[in-house]
Amino acid sequence: MDNPALSPDTVRTTCPYCGVGCGVLATPGDDGTVAIAGDPDHPANFGRLCSKGSALGETVHLDGRLLEPQIDGRAASWDSALDLVASRFSTAIREHGPDSVAFYVSGQLLTEDYYVANKLMKGFIGSANIDTNSRLCMSSSVAGHMRAFGSDTVPGTYEDLELADLIVLTGSNLAWCHPVLYQRIAAAKVKRPQMRVVLIDPRRTMTADIADMHLQIRPDADTALFVGLLGFLAEQSALNKAYIAQYTTGFEAALAIASPCDLETISIKTGIAPDQLLAFFTLFARTERCVTVYSQGVNQSASGTDKVNAIINCHLATGRIGRPGMGPFSVTGQPNAMGGREVGGLANMLASHMQIENAGHRRLVQDFWASPTMATKAGLKAVDLFKAVGDGRIKALWIMATNPADSMPEADLVAKALKTCPFVVVSDINANTDTTAYAHVLLPAAGWGEKDGTVTNSERRISRQRPFLTLPGEAKPDWWIITEVAKRMGFATAFAYQNPAQIFAEHAALSGTENDGSRDFNIAAHAAISATGYDALSPFQWPQSQRSGSSGGRFFAGGAFFTPDRRARFIAVHPVDTVTIDQRFTLNTGRVRDHWHTMTRTGKSARLSAHFAEPFAEIHPLDAAERGIADASLVKLHNDHGNIIVRALLTDRQIRGSVFVPMHWTNQFSGSARVDILVTSRTDPVSGQPALKMAKVDIRPFEAA
Ligand code: SF4
């Protein structure tokens, strides 16, 4: 990957925003500026960048940075801050047991940070109370994969999107949320005019620009649609019966729910006209090379896992998985949501995709770590974790690289819970978020451009994030902060890492350890690499075969899954009721093109902030007219949890009965528009993912008192 055309100062790194995981060339200038370009050699983006990635150089300045440790709002030395954290966690564990402490971490952490945080909590504290904001993003996909495949493995690759003849995008505004993947599809569609794109979304988002068909589905009706599709495939003799017989179980039970396929009934449940249903079902039945891409519109639901399995069922029924140009494909929202999955960053997982409920896996990991105590059951998932903070069960909480006082559902209750927690530690790059306000100890962390480690993107590709800026003030890498606390808690030997390369090598070695024989891959397979080799690491994709050492490609090409009988499982899922009469609006939350999460970084760029200068509520004009709401007027959205005031944006892109509000604005940027205070904390019973797109709200014109 040496490129003589690059400046000697140019560093190859990875974009810190979304799960596409684009390669970035960063060149720091003498005047403090950083020139940014897409890395033409990176297989995720081949030189492309979106607006957020292109503006990275505008977001690395130090305004608002946390530059020194603080205890109770006053500057403190690292030693005193770390001693206090270790001592308060140790005291809570001694007095109240290991489950009285918790970590809430983030898809912004690098894999090495995630690995040591998970190791400390699960293997040395002895609790599994470590969960991540990725719970809010893709845990329903994880659960769906586990149910169907026996492990959390994304089958496909980005290349499949370019090889497909049909791409079904459901619950995914790829144009704004994964823009470079959208660009790759748009370019492929020009080259291959036979490619068709179907968008399934209650909103006619910008992604509709490349869609041949837009199905404006009723919110939460995805299961009804894909169960209907399964019934249609059976009736049209479009099943791959040989594949079903040889590689799967459970088909009959899934089909019993799907049959007969009555388009009128499916139309009532989904809100999609029967002729459109017929057109989509027929296109799917006839197109062998088909990829179904899904994202938060599927995952962020109280029935998200069932939706995922309804989609996977259709691919298993047609045998369209593990081959070029076909498969179900969940795209992750965060830059390292996938890396977190690999090292067990979810409360119900162990490192290396092993399972905490599996005694053999627990033993293997405990032996590998030589740990004194091992968590024996799943810990608290994000929503339950903050409820446990609120009711006093959690005595010490450490929040890393995330802002739950804004981003969790029912965010005001989360803020109240933090206020009552006896001991809150926050490690972050920002001094003033709505979460840092509740911290007893603030620890200054390294930011993008300073961090050194790896991330994994949505297609399982591991890339380096490399530093090109000096650590400012007293900021330290997250892995260093965690290991220093671990040492002070008495675990010096197990956390004696000198650099992230050593952590990566340990992660790789664990991933290559033989488990119960149910898999023939490892994640990293670079256990023996030196620090120099780690520095030079080129982006690579797992799986890597333990036998052949080969890298990359698709999973399940040979039809062998990770279930005990090596067969994929159909899951018999029932559609939820989506036609209950409720006069209130369904509140859909999500991203805009140019902002990221709670805007702590993108809010620093005037260029990015110009796309939407303020938050808004997108409402159908007919709904607005019924309520006397004029375009661009202020409206109040309210429910039992609170109210927000934003400007109305009238557009027939929105389905009737639904309102869309972006999730980015916080107290810091607009005190009246923290939409997450309205969002329900109802969760999917399988995955624990909250139904972030399914709160109910009333809307009326705002009248100043
Ligand atoms: Fe960064 Fe995602 Fe944009 Fe790529 S698509 S540049 S990873 S935000």
C-alpha cells in the first residue's frame, strides 16, 4: 500500500463516523490544519468520502475539549483521578457485589479499548454489566443472526451490492446514513442498468432517488411484509427446496404463519397497495441475485429481531445467501459497532463471538485470560442498566465516549438517574456534554486523529485508525485509562499492555483459540504480528480460515452454519398489529445527512451545520392542515415524558400519521429540541434494543405563553 505520490506526512486512517468504514488520507499542515482526502486504496470506499468524512479536518480543533482529569469539577492529577476511580469501584464491589458496578461504552471506542473494558468487567470484576450504545443501533441484527445462524455473523460483503440485480433497502436511508455505500450502488446501477432498487420506508427519503420502486410502508410493518413475501415465494414455486432440505431447519413452522399469501390482508397490515405488493414480490421471486439491506428502521423496534428473521427467512427459503450478489445484509450505524461485537462489548456476549451462556466458552475465555472470576450470566442491557442506576442498584458507573443523558430513550429519566448515582465516571473528549455534567470524575480521552488502534466496518473489514496529531493537554487513549484503573484494582499482570498492538495481538490469539469446534474461522489471525506489522496493517476482512489462513469473503458459501447441527434456522415470526387506531403520531427519529449523533464533533463545522441549521419536525401537509400547522411555524410535540418545540417542515415525503424529528440536537445546541426525552424505552424482548422509532406523540402549534 506504499504510494510514492503521497506526502511523507500523510497518514492512512479510517473515518470515525459510520459503519461504512471509509479509508482516509490525513495530512496535517504546519499551521494546525489537516487536509483530508479519501484513500483510493481502501476497499470500502476506493477514494470516495461523504460530506461528513470530507469535513473531518474542520472538527479536530480543541474548542470544548476536555484537557485534564477533573474530580468534582476541579482539575486533578491522573494519579489521583485513577486512584479514586479504582478505589470507588473496588469498594462498591466489596460492599455490594460485582453486579453493583457497570460500564456503558460506545461504538466510538476502538477495538483495543473495547477489548480491555470487556476483559476487566467480565473476567476480573466478574460481572457482565458492560453494555454499549451499539445496543441502540444494531443489537436486533445481532440477535437475529444468532437465532438464524448460531452466531453473530454478517454473511455478505460490499461487493455484493455491486453484483446484485436487485437491492432491497428496508428501514435504511443509505443516501444520508451510509452515503459512500449509496454512492457505490448508484455507480453500479449506471454500469449495470438491469439492477433494480426497491426502497421500503415510511418516508420518501433521499435514497428514493435511486429506487425503481418505493413502498411507503406503515411504521413497524416490516415483519408482515416479509412474512407475506415468504408465503408468496411458496405459492409461486420460487423456493429453493434443495437448499431448504439440505441446509436449514424449521421451514414448515415459518411457512405455516406465512400461508396463505393474501395480498389484501398484507396490504391492510402494511399500508402498501396490493398491486405494489405483487410487483415487489414478483421481482423478488424472479431475481436470483438479490441483497436485502436493512438498518435502524428494522432494528429500532420492539419487534426488531423478528423483523430481521423475517428477512433472513426469505433469503434462506431461496438459498440466496453466501453467494456473490445475494444475502441479507445488516449495515451498522457506528464506526466500530462491529469491532465491539467481536470483542464481546454487549452485555450478553463474550469475546471472539463466544457466548456467555455457554459454559465451555466461559471456561475457554477464563483460561485464556487466567482470570480470577468470570461473569456467569448476561449483564444489564442499556435500557435496564440505566433503570438500575435510577433505582440505586448500580453504585458506580463508568461511561466511555458517549452521551446517554441525550441519546438514551426517555433521556430525562436517564439524566435523573445519573444525578442520583453515588459515583459516575465519564471519559470523553468533550468537557461539556449533557452527560459530563453528572460526572464525579472526568477523564480526558484521545480523539480521532490522536487515537491508535483498529475498527471493523459493516462488511467485517478491520482497518487501522492511526494518529497524526499530538495528544492535547493531558488526554490519554481509552485503552491506557482502562488498564491503569485495572492495575490499581489489583490486576496488574493481566493488564500490563504497553501499546495497542499488544492488545490486538491478544484479541487475535483469543479469536484463533479452538472453541467447541462449532466454527472454522478466527477474527483477526494476526496473533504473531509485531508492533511494526501492526503499524503497517492493511485493511483486511475476516473470516480467516484456521486451516488455510485465507482471508475475507462471504460466510456460509458452503452452507455450513454455526448452529449445533450446522443448519440455519428458520424462525417462525408473527407480524405485530400495526393497524391499531391511535390518534397520536408515530415519532420516527434518525439522522440528517451532515450531522453525527449528538453533534459533539460535526457541530464544530460551520459547513456541516449549514445543511440544517436547526431541528425540525417533518409532517405530511394534510396532517398539518388538520391541526392548523403552517410550514416553518413552531410546533410542540408532547407525550407523558415531556415536550419539545421545533419548526414544522411540511412535506409529502412523510407518510400520514407519522412525524420525523432528527436525533442530533441537545441542550448544548437547542435546549427545546432534545427529541430523545420523548422516545419510548420499550425494548425488543429478544435483543433489548429500544423502539427508538415508535414513540407516540401529540403535535400542536406552539403558542408562546
Ligand atoms: Fe465516513 Fe461513513 Fe461518510 Fe464513509 S460514508 S466518509 S465512513 S461518514
